[in-house]
Amino acid sequence: MSRPRIVIVGAGFAGYRTARTLSRLTRGRAHITLLNPTDYFLYLPLLPQVAAGILEPRRVTVSLSDSLPDVRLVLGEADRIDLDDRTLHYTGPEGEGGTLAYDRLVLAAGSVNKLLPIPGVAEHAHGFRGLPEALYLRDHVTRQVELAASADDPETCAARCTFVVVGAGYTGTEVAAHGQMFTDAQVRKHPLRQGMRPRWMLLDVAPRVLPEMDEKLSTTADRVLRQRGVDVRMGTSVKEATHDGVVLTDGEFVETRTLVWCVGVRPDPLVESLGLPMEKGRLLVDPHLQVPGRPELFACGDVAAVPDLENPGSYTPMTAQHAWRHGKVAAENVAASLGLGGARKPYRHRDLGFVVDLGGAKAAANPLGVPLSGVPAGAVTRGYHLAAMPGNRVRVAADWLLDAVLPRQAVQLGLVRSWSVPLDTSSPEVARVPGGPGQRQEASARSGPGAALAADTDDGGTGTGGQGPARPHEEPAKGQPGSGATQVRPGSGAAVPRSESETAKGRPVGGRPPSGHGELRSESETAKGRPAAGAAAEPDRNQPGGEPARSQPGGEAAKNQPGGEPDSGQPGGEPDSGQPGGEPASGQPGGEPARSQPGGEAARNQPGGEPDSGQPSGEPARSQPGGEPARNQPSGEPARNQPGGEPAKNQPGGEPAKNQPGGEPAKNQPASRPGQPPPTPHPAPGPVKRTDLPDDSAKGDS
């Protein structure tokens, strides 16, 4: 008899607990498969300590393969579920598709950042739901303090040292509390020139901090925050976010480069695609965590609306404590439905209390209903976290000890860029990278000196401390306004956002996204944001599993190489890196030397350089190493395909042909005047270009 197949979607608190409990109950009598975008379980409550430099990132992660030895791990994100065929379709980390068949399916996909219809938030804010977002915030805050210390303008210094956190729940309160301590420690070692102090603001429309907790704990947290210097404003939120700062609901404009969005969470949009009864975005289940009418389908955690038997008529809240308990009950009921365990059990709970870490020895806690504050609350809070973590307890305790006796390392590693962590994403646990699924990039993505920091240090087009103007890598909020104009990539079903400044500059609407940028997924795609069936989703060139990058051994000819495609920015080609939202074009101020030019010659269309493609003064040379003279140049040869034939391979005066051994590129050749007839060709001995091959100068992007 074949073993039943159990598939679990998501490895958060609910999914991880389900997999671990099922592995213990079935003892090899069932195939258990866990589908997750990452190979680790993230202990989310300690994420603010990662952003504040207290804990190293790996301390809050637990390896799924090591801790679940009898569970098969499949890396990927669910795209679509066929309930009738009992199959699940997913996309792997390198863009490859796959299908999993199941006899029992447990949905524990978790939650994503909650968005509100506030102009500019999706473009200028960052969430705090995954490890990449915590790493980005840690680097970003460090960078802003360092830039403020070197700023001569007091207004710029104040803006960089102002950090706005929206949402005074668990996450927002802890981020503001830890953040104020982190920046104060940096300024003590390197004081700001103007004698300023970093300013953290905590906003919420609620009447008090931590509105979901007991009023005594709320009062304790509010007092600690204000004593530490946090500007707590209740009944106030953000009305609009701009590249210079935020407009508050009371009309005040706050100049800032940092906007952290901790308003709340919403269920993963995967469950919306099932067409089953929902309750505020969550899948309705019975007290046994089973979907009515679907005996093979279970749901738990943040995606499930579980009836609260202790409070009839309500549903259990979306907290880690409930998700952890959901997982245990779901595993027991799945095993019972397959005849591998005991009887089914309904989900019942009793609150054990809550803890909020406020940094240092300060915390607010009410274990078993007993309100605590100060050092006792801090001890209870850290003891609870050590007991609740499924691994890494010794490492976490060691980091806490080191933080108590040694200063924190305030350095920015730059491993996560601002465009890698958009606010509106169906996978906050995964940093977006060039070439990832649904966001194919060219091999010529950002490169060159300073390109990595350009998006995070530019004052002119940022709303969060140089995060780039309206990042084109963000997905538009599903059903949210403010996503802006988009440009559609033909044949992919994916959209790329375009800022108003791009539209004003007359950038073409069609075409591919700028180099180094990702693509948006359109509303017509699946709820998980993956490419719909039939959409182009091949892996990026130069990525594992993709085709080799051009100009690499075994790959196609590089663009602008003989037989290659036209250069980026050429008619029919792809946009170059100088498009809005990208890095500076080669040879532009602040950019790197012109690519494909030996030693970095002047960029095209620059003084002393060659004329740009399609300009009245003629086309440029084909960007060969060393380069041929521009077509229609004086003392040069006629352009290819022009009357008169091909250019001579050797120049008058006996100088070897460019691109031949010993030859030099023609630098700073004067451009020919419009209307000047091409000079007479001067044939010379040597190999000539084959005329039986088609000219590819008009080829578009293949």
C-alpha cells in the first residue's frame, strides 16, 4: 500500500509546527513535503534585535533540513492550487516550475505587509516582515547617521536623522524602542556636527500604544519610549509620503529619509485564488482547522479564520502564539484523517500572556495575567523567547551576553538594497534580486564604482533615505491605489511601474525595464504574484539554470560585437542604464566610464566623444574594443549598407585598421555635418566583410 502524500505550504510558526508534529506522529508512514521560499524557519519576534545590531541574522533562523530530517523540503512559492485534481503548482527560486500532488494539503502560508490607500507609501516605505527587510533597515539607519554626521546643511542633517515608524503595535513599538537606542549609541561615538540627536517618531491612529494589550502594559511601554526620547504621537498617521518626507494627518510636514511601515499584516493572497468562503481575507475553517466541504484541505496560522471557542462569534487573532498552537492541532487532525493518529481535536486556547521587548533591560510583560515592567519584565521576556525558539538558544544567549559587555558594530554591509525589499510583495521573506522569477534582468545590471550605493544615498529622488525614485521593483499594491503608471513588457503579462518624471521626460511606454530593475506582476497573474500560465518566465541569463550571458564563453555574441544585437539604447534595442530609476548612464556625471571603451573613453554624445546612435551627426562606431570610426566621419569610410560599399579595413596613411593587432581606436573624431555626402571609399588589402550575411543593425531585442 502506498504511503499518503501530505503537502504543507509555508514554514512559518504554523507550518513549521505542523511539519514537526506530523513527522513525529506518522513515523515514516506518510510522505511529508514542505514547500517554502527559504530553507529556514524565522523566529519573527526577535527581528527588531537583528535590525538594531544585537543579534546576527542567522541567530533567529532555524534550518528546516536539520530540524525536520523526515520531511522533504521543496524550495519555491505556490502559484496555483487545483482542488479537483489535488495538485499544487509552484515556482522555484530560479524560475523553474513544478507540481506537487497531495492527499492532504495544509495551507500555512502566513501573512504579508498590510497596505492602506495612502499616496506614496508603496513607493517610499519599507515593511518589517522578513529578514531582508531587517538587514536593509540596519544598513539604512547606519548609513543615514553617517551621512548626517558629514552633512554641512543642518536641514539635511535633521532629515537624515529623523526616522518615522507607522504602527504602534508589537512590531512598531519594538522597532522604535530598539532603533532609538541604536542610533543614540552611534552618535555618542561620532557626534553630529550640529549637536543634533537622532529623532524617532512612532505614529498610530489608535488612542494608545499597544492597543491590543492590557492598559497597564500599554502605559509602561509608552513611558519607556518617551523617557528614551521617542516622539510618540497617538491619533496621528501619515496622509502622504513624498521623496522629501511625510505629510501627517494633522497637516505637519516631517522631513525624513526613512519610513518604516508596521501598520499590520494581511493574509497571504494565495488563499484568495481558491474561490472558497473567506472572512476578512482569511480562509474559513471549522474548529478542527478543516475547510468545510473539502476533507483533504486544512488551513492554519494567519491565512485561516479559526473560530474562537472561548469567545463565540469571533476568530482567533493573527499572532505567533496562536499560529504555533494551530500547527500542533492541524497536524494531529491530519494524521487522524489518514488513520495514523488518534481522534480529531477542536482548537481551544488559553492566553499565557504577552511580552514586548523595549531594549536593554526594559520590557513590558504580563505572564499568566501578572503585569510586569522594568528588569523583571526584561528577564521574563528573554526567558520566554529562549524557551519558545526551536533552536539556536545558546547562540542567542551568547549574543545577548556580548551585547551587554561590548559595543555594537555599526557598519553597513550593503547586502540588501532598497529595491530588493519593496513594501508590496507576496514574499517579504525573500529579497528580490536581478534575474529572479518574474523580474528577468540583463547581464549588464548595476555595476561600476558607487553604483551599489547610488539608490540609497541620492537626496534628489528618495523618500526613504536614498531609496531611489519610486522604485520600479515594487509590485503595485493588489487593489491599492497609488501604484502609478506602468509599462507592459510584451508577452510576459508583467508590468513595470513608471514614475511621473519618466513620463514627462518622454520615455517610451513600451519596451523592457531599465537595466538592474525588476518587473511588476500584473493583477491578472496569480494571487501569489507569479507569472500566469503561458507567460514568459525563463530564468535570467547568467543565472543558474539560465542561458549563458552574452559575451561569456559558450554564450551568444555580446551586444555590439560582430554578429551581436544592437547596443542598449539603440533603435530596436533595450533601454540603457541611464534610464530613469537606473544607475547613471556610462560616461554621465556620477557614472562609471563608458562601457566597452578601453580605459573608459568619453561616453557617446559627450563632449569629445562620438555622436549617439540615431543622431543627425551620424551613428557611432559599433562599440568594438578599440572601435571603428563613426560612420560618415570625415577621413573615415562610408557607413555600412550605404552606397560605396564597406569601410576600408586600413586607414590612409598606413595606420593599421582599428580592431586589428596594433591598431588604436579612433578617439574624439569630429562628427560629420548633416547633409555632407559620404567620402569615396579607399579599398585596401586585407580581409573584407562577408556580404552574404544579413546586417543585424536593425535587430531588436531577441
